[in-house]
Amino acid sequence: MKVLLIKDVYKLGRAGEIKKVADGYGRNFLLPQGLAVLATAGALKQVEKIKAQAEIRRSTQNNELKGVADLIKEVTLIFPAKAGETGKLYGSITTGDIAAALTEKIRYEVKRQHVDTQPIRTLGEFTAHVRLTMDLIPDFKVIVHREGESPESVTGAQHHEAEKPSAAPEKQEEPAEEAKVE
């Protein structure tokens, strides 16, 4: 099915573009949401008009959200979490958790669908992105530290994790020596 995009659609295209999409995606999502229309001869005549309107709308949104993007770039979110000795979390920090914390911190509603990162399952420092518009995608830091420890300990924990593998073989060798003694 060929459709003419009326609005920018993330990971598909910009307004005014003609795209070939699966029938179900077009019929069940794009058309009912008002994101696209069927690419008929009449609709194709309006391509330039749609592109011009979209460009105006896009520049207006970018100007409005520029201040929010600047705030987000300066944000560092800190999450205390329970974790095992290897640094693996019991659970994960999801995009919903990140969006809620970011919304609370900057006082601007960020939906979880707009946070571009995988769920965080280990201790450490990560970079996440927020898709405010198709052109405006600021990034920010997320620090996950063990409950009861300071966030600064995360960088120290990363160094300790690097040292643990060399210590682990020594522990494995000791029981083998004890077995020989018995």
C-alpha cells in the first residue's frame, strides 16, 4: 500500500513523502491516526503544500522545544538499585522509569516512547536520548548505583569489576589444591 505522509512518523519518514507500507500498518495505524492518506492522484497534487506546512510546523516545534532540549542535556539522572556482586541489577531501569524521573526533574512531560534506550540491567553510567522531535534528540546521563552506596562509587565499582576476573581464577585453583591434599 502506498501512502502519503501528512505528519512526520518516527522511523518511517517525514511529512510529504510517499512510502510503501504493509497494508495492515497503513489501514490500522497510519490512516486512522491521521498520519497519512492513500497516495491517490488527488493526494499527490498536494505534496508540495503538505511539505511546506510540515516544514513550518517542524521549525515551530524545534524553536519551542530548544529550551527543553538544553535543559535535558544538562540533566544527570541517578537511580539507586539493588544489585548482585557482579553488578547485575535485580530487575531493570526501564524507559518508563527514566521518563518519569526526567519529567519530574525538568517539569516537562516526557513519554516513555520518546526515550531511546534499552532497559538498564547493570550498574554504571549510561547515555540515553529523548526524541522531542525528529530533528531534536538531546542526550543525557543516567547513573545506576547500588543502594546504600554513593553514585560516585559506580566508577570505582567498574574498576573493581575489571579486577575481579583475575581474582576469580585464583579462587578456582585453591579448591583444586585442597582436593589433592585430601
